[in-house]
Amino acid sequence: MAKEKFDFTNEEMRNAYRHTTSHILAQAVKNLWPEAKLAIGPAIENGFYYDIDLEHKFTDDDLKKIEKEMKKIMKAGLPLERFELPREEALKLMAEKNEDYKVELINDLPEDEVISFYKQGDFVDLCAGPHVEKTSVIKAVKLTSVAGAYWRGDSNNKMLQRIYGTSFPSQEELDQYLAKIEEAKKRDHRKIGKEMDLFAIYEEGPGFPFFLPKGMIIRNELEKFWREEHKKRGYEEIKTPLILNEQLWHTSGHWDNYKDNMYFTKIDDEDYAIKPMNCPGAMLVYKRKMHSYRDFPIRMGELGQVHRHELSGALHGLMRVRTFTQDDAHILMLPEQIKDEIKGVIDFIDYVYSLFGFKYHIELSTRPEEKYIGTLDLWEKATDALREAVEEKGMDYIVNEGDGAFYGPKLDFHLEDSIGRTWQCGTIQLDYMMPERFNLEYIGKDGEKHRPVMIHRVLFGSIERFIGILTEHYAGKFPLWLAPVQVKLLTVTDKFVPYAKEVAEKLEAVGIRVEVDDRNEKIGYKLREARNERVTYIAVIGEREVEANTLSLRHNVQGDIGEMGVEEFKAKLVEDIENKA
RNA sequence: GCUGUUGUAGCUCAGUCGGUAGAGCACUUCCUUGGUAAGGAAGAGGUUCGGCAGUUCAAUCCUGCUCAACAGCUCCA
């Protein structure tokens, strides 16, 4: 690969490039702190890292120092030489260098594995390669952060220091990448949420978000949309309690498999649990009466608020919280209806994601290694049904081994936002176990009792998180139907306030969310504020507009769109909102 | 939960090598009636610097504990 022009779009070459950079990082660290012990240092999606065990705690200044040292190594143009050693000699070499982690790695390599090393200057690292030919191939490097990481990713092991960095064939490309990171920061829903006054999280309730008036508008619009679409597709809506007797959670298997994530409470000395999932409640709803095979499929939707004890370090704005609302549904059905129902949900999810302009991919998550209920036979049946449904839809999917829920396998929908990040949102889970545990029954054509099959599914996943994702996806510039403020009228002077109020009333009369900025401020100032608020349409009202009964309009994405008659504008808004344009 | 960093006015931040704190924006009042990203002036605003202890004549600044946020790990909608 050395001779050809460096192709950074080729994943393999890019990884070799970053991997070499991580070796340079390791060498630089060893030059500065010879007592440092090296663990592993792979290339990752947008760069590389190296895990290092060292008493001294790296600071930001240290990163600069290390970067400088790395640049020296790059400049020196040291060739990377590969060599192999028999196991004993390999162990001896690493033991001599006090590289305990490398010794452990070698010991864990399979018997027949070739043990290879890469050497640059006087630095040697256990490594399978590949690498670029010499250190001077690396042109631009940046160490981005240092953080703790467990040896071998196991929280029982020692915490090492992980230095993250990235590298590119030119400074321009590195700068571009860093600019992209900046863009993502600008879109951070926590920042935009504060600026737009959408939601807030206080110290008094870590992981328990408050929705503010503007945020509630988005939330209510999403829920309204959700209800309309579910009604169209034959769903009924239910609401089940937040707190239910602990016994129920033993029946469902949650107590055995999920109790670490649950909150418990007592009522009159009886043990109760706060629901972490909605299914047991839905089970009780099903069991309230005897069902006939003619009733199926039964589709029960629920915007169900759940509470889960997440680790404090995992909390993140609206994306990871301790209480959230799942746009849940439980579909009870006959075995022969399974595939059609799954396909129906897939179509539903496709419809919803497309509306927001999301692309997505599907992952099939199979039975967990340990924590699961039910028989292997049923797991296989359920997994096959999901697989066949996706395949019959002609959709691609990847398999995610062992990542299923404890009660069944699932199809996960990972959507991609406007700057290329992916989020797991929708999931379809097929469940034979819960109906079994709750002893669900129906009377079949033969007059005998049978057991129905169940689907658990969500489209948004969590309303809170979906709002967070939408905020970043649109950078706060929500589509008209979701925008907290759809139109803001700015008066040039107070002479035009009566006209502005009249226009506002006309728009409000047809349900448009409109605000008037009639403050005694200059138009440029009002405009700046309205833009920062990311309102969809800004209308400036002055002499001209009053004369002609028009509005001078600016759209938050399209920019200046000129003048338009009030009635015409009103009709356009009503139509666009209706079409969710 | 773990490792590291941070925590000062509603927001964004400065500051004190220990002697009881400041800027800009926002807010209030006044002047200004101004056409596409900040017109001017004055004023108010911190139970005093996340909380609790400790060291000290004296702590926002030092020490310990604790809470929260941020980055990453682990986990996950």
C-alpha cells in the first residue's frame, strides 16, 4: 500500500493510517513517561485512541506536549518494520519492557496465531498491523481528549487513561473534521433547548426533565400526530398506572431480570414498583375479559411514562433520562397473523421516519446470553418470524447477537440524522413468553383455549429522546407544524402595532401560533432576536405592508421570500401545516 | 457506578498567589419612531461565589466529604 496514492475513503487504509498514528502516540507517551504501560490502541470511527496505565494523570497541557512529541516522530520519518517472534520470545520481549498488558494479550492469543510486532525507531509494539510505511506519512494530528476506560471494557477491571485523537493526510482535512465537530456542538439539543426555552433539567431532579411551554407545543403536536396515525391503523389507546404491586413484576419476569433498573416503593406496608415498562399493565388490560379468535389482532397503544434507574454517569439531556414516555403499543394476535402485523409495523415506522427526512437501517437483536426467559425453541421461532418479515419486505438488516430484550428478540430501527449520526429509536419485539407468564387466552374456532402471541413496539422510542433528536436534526429550526412559534410579527414603529395585532388575530383564528413583537426597539434588533429564537416565519410590518395589506416574509431556512398578501399567507400556512410540509 | 474536569448574578463568563466579588447580555425606567442580525442613558439584581464540615484572626479561593453538570468507559429508549 505504500507506493499508491493514499486513499482516505478506503476504510482499510484509513484505519491503517489512524492505527499508525496511535503507535506514534504511544511512542510519544513512552518518550515523555518511560514508566507508562501500554494497553491497546486501535483505530476507531473518526480517529484512534490508546489506553495507557500511568500514575501521572494526563492534563490538557500534557496532550499539547504529547502532540508536539508526536510531530517530532512524524517528521523523523521512521520506517515501520514488521517482525514475528515465537511465543516465548514475544513474552520475554514484552516482559523486559514491563508491558504487563501486552504480556496478558499474548497469553490470550490462540496457540496457532502468528505473533507480530511493529517497530519504529526504538519503539516496539505488539500489533497485527497493517500500518503505513513510515511515520512521516502522517501529516496532521490532533489529540482531542483524555478519559477513563476500563481494561478490556470490563467495569471490574482497572481504569486506564484513554487518549483520543484523530489524524488526516492534510491539515485542511483535519480542520474540516474539527469544524464538523463544532457544528454538532452547535446543534446540541441541550444548548438549543435552553436557548429556545423548550425544556430544563434541575439539580433537584437529575434525569427528570421539565417540559416548558414551548417544548410542550412540540410534544403535544407529536402526540397529536401519533394518535391520529394510530387511529388510522386500527389501534386503540389505553393508559396504565405508573405504580403497580410488586407481585406483578415477579410474574412478568422484570423483578428477576430488571430490578437493578427499577424503583420500588411501599403503600400501607405492601411492596409496589414504579413501572420501567408498560407491558405488564397491558397484560392486565387484555385479561379483563375472555377473547375470541375473531377479536384479533388487538392493537393497544399507550403513551406510557416509565421510570428506570440509569447510572448517574449515563444521563445526557433528553437522550438518556430516568423517566420518559414510550410511544408503546402491544399487539396481541393469532400465530398466523404474526408476519402481517410485523410488516404493518415496519411500514408504519417507515412512514413516520420518512416524514422527518430520516434515513434508517434495521438490526435484528437475538437472545441474550444469560438474562432471558422462555425456551430456546420459542426464541428461535420468534427470531425466525422477525427475520422472515424483514426479508419478505426486501429490506437489509444486520444481526446484533445477544442484544434482545429478556422476553424476546427484536428488530431495532436506527435512524440517521442530518449530520450523519445514528440513533436507535423504533423497535419491534416479538414475544411468546409474556402471554405465557400471564396465562393469556382466547377461544379458538375449535372452541378450545389457545395462547395469543404478542408484539411490543415503539416508533419514536421515547418522546423525550425523539424531541432531542429532532432538535439536533433540524438544528432547532423545526418544520412548521412542530414549531413552537410559527409566525412572529415585527413592527417597524409603534404606528403599525394595531395592524400587526389585527393580522395576528386573523392567523390565530385558524390555529396558527403567532407572536407580535411590538416593543419599542429597532427593527434590526427585533429581527436578530426573532432569528435567534428560530421562529419559522418572520414578518416585518411597516408603512408599505399596511398600505398594501401584505407581510414582508422571511423563512428560517429559505431566507427572504418577499411580500405576500395576508389572506394568501394564511391559506398557505394552513395548507402547509395540514400537509406537514 | 467508574476515571477525569467543572460548579461565581436569569444567561455567557472574568476574578481573588486567603482579607467578605465583577463584565457583557437579559430585566426595569427614561430618551430615541428607527425598514432586515445589537440606538443611547440611568437603575435594580449575588440569602456572597453548588452543599456540609475542617484548617485559619480571616475561606469563594486551602483540605475532606457530598450533590450536580460535562467528556469518556460500562449500560441503554
